[in-house]
Amino acid sequence: MILPLLWVLLAALALALAWTTRSVAFAWVGYLMVVTWLVGLLASRAAHRGVSADRQLSSDRVPFGGDARVEVKVVNRSRIPVLWLAAAESLPAGLPMTGVRGRVGPLAGRGEFSFQYSLHGARRGYHQVGPTVLRTGDLFGIVQRDRVAGAPARLTVYPRVVAITRARAPSRHPVGELRARQRVIEDPTQVVGVRPYQDGDGIRRVHWRATAHTGRLQSKLFEITAQLDILLVLNLRRSDYPDSPVDAEERAELAIVAAASVAHHLLDRHQRVGLLVLGADPAAQQAKGPARVRAGRGRDQLAAVMSALGRAELGPAAELSEILAGEKEGLALGSLVLVVTPRVAEGALSSIIALRSAGLEVGVTLVGRAADLRASVAALETLGITAARVSSEADIRDLPL
């Protein structure tokens, strides 16, 4: 901004001197400076409107420590050449970059150029890549224009995964596939049809829409399944963590790593795992309630769970007790609920006991300082609830799974 203003002032000075001294040389200098400024202004405006940028990521999700390749293509849609163009990418904090994050040079009419770089997933999170900042101007750099081009992309970096070495699940029954000698069970979350109402059907089994349509009581027909689900509940409710932002972030990150390690361990053993996250999800800011991944297994399920954990952040959420109470009806008898939380308040403890009374198995992993957790772990185990404490990533290896 200073250079164009100075250029205009010098041109005005030259014209003023030409007027007062009747000097043709000063007049030529003044007119030439004005023409140069006007041509640069028009050329930069035309270039500014005709140039666009597009970004392509090799993947929008990478494991912790992995790399994502980014290619940026800058295109001049106008027939007017751009004398010079500087394109630079805005990079996310905490992700090391290798390669070229920008380029400077001329751009012919209908021409294009590109540059590539890689981002290293050294920090878990939901990162913004871009936008691209384009700077154009005249040949002398008198007139310059900056413009943001290309919508930013999002890159999810999965949490770190710690290998769990123990293999004992906190359940009286086999986790996952049931043996043939055990009875099959109905999955209340999978309605496959309706049938006439029978004596003994509970009120929750009544299919009210089918009843209204037929004029006779109809009951839901559930999917018959011979496998149990594992629901992993991660508590990132901000008020349950320390007041210090640094301590809260450190403890939350440890809780996320613990949850990711447990999920990876179980899915690697072909278990059906679902996820419930109490906290904030920047990818779904308008959504109400906890972030949820329905129970499933396989590589796609692992990617879905890790993506949700990669985006998870501390934030406002309903109390853990309310969430656990609401999950009781949606889980099949004998399913396992694994809770990762920094604390178990009295209300949450009551909900855990209620889950046990309803025929569900519950395991609790407390995250925080070892000295602060010993009493809570002892109290849970006194009630017959399998509990473990995690004060560092080394403790994750010995989780009872």
C-alpha cells in the first residue's frame, strides 16, 4: 500500500514541477508514471479475476505418523497473461511439511502450473489445509493484489495406537461370537419386520405404526444374532477434566489414545465395536448429542472409529450418567460397555450399576494421575466392576483386554 501511494505522489510532484517550471521532461516523467500505474492497476485486476487454485489430497485421513501428499494446481482462465504470480499455501500448525508450499512465476493466458508437498501426521486432530493465497501485480511491483483462492481441505490424523499385550476381557461371557451351546439373542436395534402381538411382549416391543395401520396390536420382529456388541464410551466432557487447560488437554489426549488402542485391539480380533464420544466434534458442530459410530467390524469400521477419535475434542456434553442410562435399552443382553473417563461421579456409578443389573458387562478405564485414581479403582472393584487406571501410555499396554 505504501509503494503505490508513493508512486502516485511522485507522479503528482513531477506534474506539479512541469507546471511550475514549464519543463517538458518533468511532464513526460509524470505522465509516464501515471500511465505505468494505470496499466499495472488494470493488469493486476484482470489477473486477479482470472486466476484460480485447486487442491487435491492423496487422502483426507492418515494414521498417526503417516503422510498425506498435497498437490495444488493454479490455473489462469483468462487469455490475458499474468506477468508474475505468487501462490502460497496456508499450512496447519503442528504438521511438519516437506516439499514446496508455493511457487512464484509468470503465467501465460490459459496456462497453469502446480506444486506439491507432503504433510506428516505428527499431531492428532482435524486439521485445515489451505486455503491458497494468490498475489499478483504489475511488472514493477507498484500495484499488488492478494486473494484467497480454493476452499480449504480437511485432514484427519488418527490417534496414536499403543499395542495392548494382555488378553483378559472384563466379562463373564465370551466377547464377540457366542458359542453354539449358548442361546441366540435378539438385537433390539435391528428391526426386520412385524408379527402379531403375543402375551408377554413388553410395551417397548409394540410396533405402533403397524398397529395403527392394521387395527390390531403388532410387535417388532428383531434380528436374531449370535454375537455381542462392545460399546466403547469416551468421556471428553470438559467439566470432568482439570481446570488447567494444559492439564486437561494432556489428560484428554491420553484418554483418546487409550480409547483408540482398545478399539484397534478389539477390531483386530474381529469383534463388533461401536463408539460413543462425549465432547466436541468440529466436523459436526451443529449436531446434538454425542458423536456415535454404530457397532461393526472390519477395516471400514476401524477407519470410522479412528476418524471419530481423530476429530474428538474436549467440549460441552451431557453427563456420563445420562448417556449410560440411555444406552441400556439399545444393547443386547450380555454386551460389553467399556468406559474411558477421567472420573466416575456418583450419578455415573449408579448408571454403571444399573447396566450390570440389566445383564450388561461393564469395564471402566480411569485416566489421570495414579495417586488420584487408586481409591476410585478400588471402589469400583469392590462393587465387582473391572477397573483399570491409565496415567501414561505405558499403562495402556497392560489394560485388561
